[in-house]
Amino acid sequence: MSKLVQELKQDHVNLVNVLNEIKQLGISSKEAQSKLMSAKEGLLAHLKKEDEQLYPVLHKAAEQDDALKRTLSTFAKEMEEISSFALDFFQKYQSGGEGFDFAKDFGKLLAGLGSRIRREENILYSAYDRINP
């Protein structure tokens, strides 16, 4: 496994851990609100790392690989939706939140990120390691 993929997977672990801590604390606590901003910063740093280091390699390889090109296109569309929802979530709850709406939104965030993380690690990161061992 490449160093980059190891780092990206660790980013995933860190993000999920912070989100689970927020879930345990309850978003109305000051500590949870601080952790929420930490999760946002971690997610943005992770996305930047992918944009600068992972995707250029994959896009270059996709020039010669139509299946990879289709996969990247699918992932890009999906990421737009997930990123938009995640950033809206962080904005909406940066000062706290509670009740059904927060629980619903938080569940949607966890499910969306969890699914994306599994797919990235199984598909994109595997492709990167095949291209750039």
C-alpha cells in the first residue's frame, strides 16, 4: 500500500472517530461544537490532499483507461452531492443543534461519508495503488 493511500485511510479513521465522539457528546455541548469544526477542517484537508495528489494520477491513467474514466466520473458526481451536504451540515450546526432534525441530518452525514469511504478505499485507492505502487 502506498504512503498516500495509508495517509488517506488514516484521515478516514480520524474523521469517523471525531464524528462518533460528537455523536456521544451531543451536539449542544461546547466540546462537540469544537469537534464539529475539527471534523470540517479535517474533511477539507483530506479533500484537498485527494485533489492534489490522488486524482491527478488517476485522471492521467484514465486517459488510457475508459473504465477508470467512467469510474472517476461517477465518483466526481457523487462527491459533489456528499461535499455539498457535508458543508451545509457543518454550517447549519456550527453553533449547535438538537432534536429530530439534527439526528436525521447527522445520520445522513454518517451514512453518506461511510459509504463513500468504503467505496473510495475499495475502488479508487486500489486503482491508485495499481497505477502507482
